[in-house]
Amino acid sequence: MKEFALLRDRRTLLYLLIGFRLMLLIVYQPYLINGVERGLSTFGDFQHYYNLAALSGQGSLPYRDYWYEFPPVFPLISLTAYSLTGTAADFTAYATLLAIIMLAFDVGNLLLIMRLGSRLHGEGTGIALGWIYGLLAAPLIFSSWTFEPIVCFALLLVLTWLTERRDLPAALAIAFGALTKLYPLILLAAVWRFRHRDQAIRVTAITVAVTAVGIAAMLQIAGKFGVPSLAAQFNKASYQTVWALIDGNYRTGNFGPIADHFLPEKAYELLGNPARIPSWLRLIPFALIGAFVYARTRRFDDRGLLAFATITITIFFLWSQGWSPQWLMVLIPLLLLNFPDRNGVLISLLLMLGSFIEYPLLFARTAETAGAISGSQLPIFTALILLRTAILIGVSMALYRSLRLQRDPSEVTAT
């Protein structure tokens, strides 16, 4: 119908999303007042990224002169943003440019959501999912807080190319994701379940080889800071999960001050109580659950591939000792693509609301307790974590039921 033609025009959505984000960035541009962050990036990690990038002005580079808690893709982007804003870079210029780079990746996410949604559910639903994604708060906020849009882009690109039977580009996309954050490697489980063995071996070999080359190049210049950089995330105390409640850790998963990055031993320092249930012990039941889902999967069409990849990620989130609110950036597109209806929207809204109450609302009020949740906030904090955990379990169960549906043999892509 003519009256809906404007809403069906993908370019209109792109114009609105890009225009809205850029205008917000102009009006609420990031800046520092006496070292305190203000503007659109407030409560995010941009100041931490800036402080690390600014070390290059003193001749210090990541991996070579200090440990960096992430693989090389983002540090390279961060240093590039810092260098492009001038030798006397200021936080406003750096954060604004970084937000624009994250916006570019999030535009890619929007396009991939519409592309995947159209392939899986039809053209109309694909465009509708694009409008829904564009109106949600989390993508806007996390694009101004973190580099999670890059991880989301890598994961959506992998799923898009796998559903289009473009396995070689998908392998490269997994490697790109792994060199941004390591956990996108878990998508290889979907490759092994939805491709024949020879194809799975080929994709895995390419992914591992490219990832290994990237890590090896990092280690080549890293010296004593190489292994600590790779190990830092695995040595964190539990945070913002049921495991953190069990351990008595009521803080976020932040690292110590910038000065700690010049000391390799600080990458191994536990900032919190040790785990009462070790990660290797937790891994046993979750590995069994994953194996059960793997063995019981009967749906091998494109929707099945998406559901399997999503349940792999939700199981990983449930197993992980920590929860980062920016993981919603990855989870929400997957929820919308798996549940392209009111339920998917409501689940996404509920997860966002709970996460933003948890952080920044509760944690912004912990200055007197040195960043730890305590007192009357603790019951609310506990309830929010339990609610999020219950939602992830419920989503996993719904995805499992979807994977148990037998599809027409003509739709099968693997056995």
C-alpha cells in the first residue's frame, strides 16, 4: 500500500538512525570536567579506552609496554582514533570519533538484521525488525559506551554468511570476532552441527589459522605483557551473576587503575572473593547440556542454525563467571531474529530495563562503599540477577524446543 511505502524503504530507516545518532552526539558530546566524564559516553568505557590510548603519546604501546585486556582488533582501532584526532588529542575529539566508528558498525548491524530477517521470515518482517532495532535504547547506549557493536557485527556477519552457504567468508568473520573478543569462537559449534564433517574441518582450520596468526603477531611484539593480556579476562573474580552472588562479589568486572597495566602480575590479581565453584567444575554440567542440545537437534534449516548459534551463546553467558551489560548488544538482535514477534520485543525490553537498573542506576550510588552493592540495594541487585538468569534459561528452553522441530528433508543442510 502506498501509505506504507515510506516505512518499507530501507534508506529512510538508515537516514533516520544515522541522523538521530549524529545529532545526539552533537548535542551531548562527550567531554571531561576535572577528570569526570560527561555527555553521551557517561557511565561507559570510553574514558578508560582514551586513557590507555593516550599512553601512546608517551611512547607506550599496548602489548609491548603494558598489558591490554582485549585481543588486537580494538586496540588498533582505538590507537587509530587517537592518532587521527591529533598529536594533542583531547577526550572530546577521541570519544566523538570513536562513537562515529561504532555507529558505522551498528549501521552494519542494522543492515545485517534486515538481511537475515528477510531471508528467514520474509521481506516485510526483515524491515520491521530493522525498525524495532533502530528504536531500542541498548544499541544507541552501548555504541556510545563500548566497542561491542564490533563483536555484534562479527557474529551477525558469521550467521548471515553461514545461512547463505558462504563458509570461507564466515570462517574469516569468526576469526575477526575472535580477534576482537575471544568468545565468538564458540560459533564453531554451529558449524560442526550444520555442516558435513569435511566442511566443518575446513572452516575450523581457516578460523583457527587466521586467529592464531593474529595472536602470534600480537605476541611477537608483546614480550612479557603478551600472556598477561590474553589471561586477564580469565582471571577476573565473578561479577553480576548468580556465581558472583554465591561468591559474595557485589561489584562490576572492572580492572584496577591504568598504572596496574604496566605490571604483568596485576593481570592475574583477583579483585574480589575467589570462586566457591571453580569455572572448570561449572563447565562440566554446561558442557553436558551443550552436548545434549547438540545430539538432540532435529531442525537443520536456516532458522535452526540461528537457534543453535543463539542457544550456544546463551549457555555460554549462563556459564560465565561474569555478566557485562553490553552483551545485550549481541543478545538483542539474536532474540529479535529468533522471536520476530511481540514476545521477542518484550523479552528484549525486560532485559534492557533490568540491566540498566543494575548498571548504572544501582552502581552509580555506590561511591560510599567503593563501588560495592550493599545495604538496601543488595536485595534489588540479587532480584535483578536472578530475573536475568531466569530469562536466559527460559530463552534457552524455547530455543531448544525450536531445535526439536523436524523440518522437511528438502530444507536440511547437514546430517
